Amino acid sequence: MPAEFEAAFVEAYGALPADWRSLAASFDLINLVGLLAGGTDDPVRRADVAARIEQGL
């Protein structure tokens, strides 16, 4: 995530938790698992989502 994102967020909303990157990665992983389990039979989509999950682990 670019440093500009963090700076803009802090300016607009206040401080981020110290572990915000870890929290964001956890939410991303949860959402990817939901996509994988979400009922599509498209093998290309399933492979792409599975690869992204593996990258996050």
C-alpha cells in the first residue's frame, strides 16, 4: 500500500492501528475465501482466487 494512502487516511479519519496492514490482509483473505466458496463453477476464477489466497498465506 502506498505511503500516500496511509497519510491521506490519517488526515481524513485519524490514526490507524499499529497493525493495520495485518488487519487489512486478514480481511482480504476472508473475502477471498468467501469468493472461493461463493458458488461459481468458473475454473479460471477459482484458480485466480486460489492463487491469490496462496499469495496471502
